[in-house]
Amino acid sequence: MISFLFGVFHTGLVLAAAPLVMGIVRLTKARLQGRRGASVLQPYRDLWRLLQKESVVADSASWLFRIAPYLVFVSVWLAATIMPTFTTDMLLTPAADLIALVALLGTARFFTALAGLDAGTAFGGLGSSREMFVASIGEPAMLMVIFSLSLLTHTTSPAQMAAYVMSGHVGIEVSAGLALAAMVMVAIAENGRIPIDNPTTHLELTMIHEAMVLEYSGRHLALLEAAAMVRLLLFMSIISCLFFPWGIAGPDSGLLEVLWGLAAWALKVGLLAVVLGYFETMLAKMRVFLIADFLGGALLLALLATIFLYVSEAV
């Protein structure tokens, strides 16, 4: 019963906290740029405003264009629910698996790209092709990171990975550091953040994700924006859970441990949001043709992490 309640709370928590994380990133960038910036609650207002508006659908769009936002949102939200945040004692913990998480994210990307193509616009096709180009290198890199972590912890369950790291069986590992660097690079690409993409621009020469959702409006756009916010929070939770799991409450933990786990998760995610805002202010967007080199570097780091792990275990 407790795991069920924790699971329900966790499901609502990731949805409620995602706009706040986006607001922290935007406020950090504004302050570093010398601007006052909007409130951290502005993403909530933006989503509410979009939900009140009617969705305008192009005459050339099919039924796929209408249902894609719902499928994308559900896929990303479900992926976020299987990643532990403040405790590992949740309803979906036994079924949680990082391979399934990658599959859910791939499903969301697939329907987003199809919706961009279905609209029949040049920008939609451009964004969809670029998104698949990024995914063709980003997904193998992420799977390689998961493979290296599974070799280190002997499992693909995120809850068991976190418990294994907290147990003290993992010391200072070069392979873990390389996997962390690769995961950060993949997270930047998956969320379309600088230097891969600029989520605040609609310049056709640079946009990737925004090009696919350019034809959406109203509640459909609200669902896609909410899915993007949840995806960003999901990757921050992945980094905090797999590489910095300290503070997460384990099974049969008391109320104090759960509250401490909630505070630790909020602190880690908030810190990652500030760091993301800082680096997005300091970096410039790279050319599209350099994205392959960036993600190729992530894949190489993940591969080196696996090789170093094999060598260290063989010695």
C-alpha cells in the first residue's frame, strides 16, 4: 500500500515539478544575461494559457497529427514514472528497466517526427529529418551508457543501480566518470538544448524540435511543451539517480528518510537546472553538421567506459 501511494505521488510529482525546473533554467539564463527574467512560475502560466485556447489543425493533416501530442505526452510521462526520484519503494519499481525507458523515449520521438511530416510543411520535414539524424547517434550512445552501467552494477533496473552504488560497492571508477560525461552529452541532445539546438528560436536554419511542433497550437501545443519539460526533468533524474543516488530512500524507509530523499532530489535537480542555465549562457549553438561529431564523442566515451570496465575487472 505504501509503495502504491509513493508511486501515485511520484507520478504527480514529476508532472508538477517539470515546469518549475524549466522556469529555473530560464530565470538562471536571464539573470546571467543581465535581465530580470520572468518568474519561475511562468511555464505554469504558459501551459494554462495554451490549454484554454482552441487547437487549429491544417486541412492537410490527418488523424495522426491530432493524436500524436497525446501519445508523445503519455510516452514521456510513463518513462518519467519508472525512474526513481526520492525513493526506490514505488509501485512500478519491480517493472522499471532502463531499456524500456529508452524505448518509451524513442516512441515519443517517433510520433513527434511523424506529426512533423504529416503536416506537409517544409519546416516539419526539415525538423523531422534532423531529429532522426540526432537520434541515430544519440540512442546508441545512451544504450552504450546503460550497458556500461549494467556491467558495473549487474542490473538494468534504475532502483537496483542506485541501491548498488549507495551500498559502497562502487568506488571512484574511471568508467563511471566517462559514462557520466556521455550521459550529459546525450541528455543535451535528447532535450534539444544548447549547443545542439536552441529551444527559444524559430530560425529555420537552426531549429530541430521547434520545427516539428511549429504547426501545433492550443492544447496540442500545451501537451508537447509539457512533454518537453517532463523529458528535461527525466534526464536530470537519471543523472541524479544513477550517478549521485545518495539521499534516495530505500524500501521500508520511514517518513523522515522519505522526506530527506525528497529534499535531496529537489536539491540535486535544482542544482542541475542552474548548471544547465549557466552553460547555455556561456556556450553558442553549433552548426548542424557538427552534431555528429558531438554525439560521436558521446558514443566514444560510453564505449571507452565499457572497455575500461572490462579491463579493470580482468586485472
